[in-house]
Amino acid sequence: MKIGLLINPIAGMGGRVGLKGTDGVVEEARRRGAEPIAPARAREFLDALERMNSLTKMPEFSIITCPGAMGADCVKNLQLKIEIADISVTEETTADDTQHCTLALYNSGVRLLVFVGGDGTARDILDAVTANNLDDLMVIGVPSGVKMYSGIFVVNPKDAAEVIRLVLQDTASSAEFEVMDADEEAIREDRFIIQLYGYLRGPSVPARFQGAKQASPETIDEGEAQEAIARFIVEDMIPDGVYILGPGTTVKTVAELLSMKKTTLGVDIYTAEQVYNDVNEETLLEIAKDASKTWIVVSPIGHQGMLFGRGNQQISPKIIDMIGKDHITVISTPAKLRGIAGGTLKVDTGQPMTDEMLRGYIRVITDYNEIRLVKVE
């Protein structure tokens, strides 16, 4: 089997610097000190695949990838069969490069394509698949963007290697996965506009894929549950505490009870003296210097169950490690918790040691003075 590898080298650069995406703001991300993260995510996947190939008897396969930063730069020194597709890409890669590479890889015999990027990359690949009738192409998304609301993404890069193993052993059927399209410009203005863009075909391994985001139900019961959680959180706050508030409507209810402005899709800081809105990693590190008096308040993404690594990359592994698991307050209504795929929470911070620290069981506040222990995978 020929496996394609396509990397969007700028995907996710806007996350830690608080830009909520990278579309159209690459230079601004760089000005704020953003660094590429897609190459490291690609390498994590490739290293896992190489280890798996050396430890198990897998059917023969080769990897065909794109030139330069879109693939070739990341496959050096691998003990795998590698080919570079004969196609030129621009120095500052674009959506057109993604679409042209998708077609070139397909024409080279690729029928299983692994891409490293975010929702925008998934959308560009879907455009290429639709325009060129590539109906027999299966796709796996390795998460490297900011939001990644689409269902085509695996939970983390290592999961992609496991999915490939199952495909090679002919034990994985195929399924249709949602590609979600979020308006990044609207998100930067704190307006949440997201729609179903279409479907990509991929291997059916439900435990390894994150699933598409689902919005919280707007019911009276849901609103009352959010308010009860918020009251419990606020009453438990200490006067000189620093509270990092993650994105989402559940956390926004806490902010409303505090009579503070909340960036619905950003990260904010609350202290008794001052509120800091729409902060980035640098500001978080500056304000949250005393870890013993700092808490992170987050709510999982609907259906996906993701706590960290999707839309809140400002709360980086460095910050999570500094503050510690005991000072992470997870909040979720019972209905939202019931709707999470597999009943477990997930993390994908981009730092395996941080992910490992977060695994196990974590306390989740589901109502006023009601706490459940939920497993983090």
C-alpha cells in the first residue's frame, strides 16, 4: 500500500498566541512569536509508525509525501520506504498547494492519505476530492490546527499509526466523517459561526477518532445546570486567587455570575483586582506566577470530550505543568457529559508527558456541590 503524507506547515501557529486560527494571519502570528507546530506533530506520528513497523509484522507499505515543508523535511532519517511526489509547491504554502498535492499523491497511487493540519486543511482536501472525483481515497487527519471541530481527526498523532496498522491488516472498514467549517474571522470577533462543509471517507476505528463537535443544548434545564455549577465555582473562589477561564458557554456562565466580560471563544483571566480578556500563553505565564493560588476552569468540547488541545492552546503544556492537575477545575452539565463519545474525557496538548500527567481520573463538577470522577484518556 502507498500511504500519502501531506503537512500544512503553518497549521496551528495562531493557537498559543491567541489568534484562534491561522487563516489569513500567518504574519501576525509570527510577529507575536508563534512557531510552527505541524512538523513536530507529523514527526510524532511518523516515529510511532516506525516503531510499530519495527515491532510488529505489518504488511509492506511505503510513504509518498510532498516536497519541502509539506512533507519531505519531516521524513528524513526514517527507517521507512519514502518517496517524494514530483510536484512543486510555493514557499508560503497555500490552499491551492494542498489541493494540488492531494491530486498528485492520488495519481501516484495513494489511496490512504494522512494529513497534518486543522479544519481548513481538511476543507481544502475535501475540495480536491470533490473536484477530481477521488471517491476511493481514504483520509486520516492528524490534529495540528487550533479548533479541529471536524470528525476526520484522530485524537492524537500516535492514534494515526494504529489506524494505519488496522487498515494494512484489513481489519478496518470505512466510514464517512464530517468536515466542519468555522469562520475564523467571526471567531476572532467572538461570534461562533460553524457549519457542516461535507464528508471525507476514512477508516472506521471509532475509538481512535475524536468525532465532530456538537453544540450544547439550549434548554431551560441545561441553563439551570450551568448556573448551579457557576454558583458553586464562584462561592469556592479565594479572594487573592487567579482563575484562568477557558472557552465555551458553560465557562461563560461563571463569568456572568462574576459580572465580568468573557471572551466566549478565547481564554480570559479573573482576579479580584482586574480582568484580562482574550489572553495568550505569554500573558498567562506572566499573570499566573503563583501556581498555588491559580486555577484553570475548563469545560470539555461537546461530543469530543476534549479538555485541552482544541481551541484553548493558549493554556499550553508549560502552564498546565506549572499549575498541576489538582488545580484544574473541569465543569460540565450532566447532559453534556452523557453526550461525550465513549464516556471519557481526552487531552492532546502536544506534549506527551503533560498528556500522561493528566490521564487517569479527574473531578468534574456537574451541579451545585455535585462532583463526579471521570476518566481522562
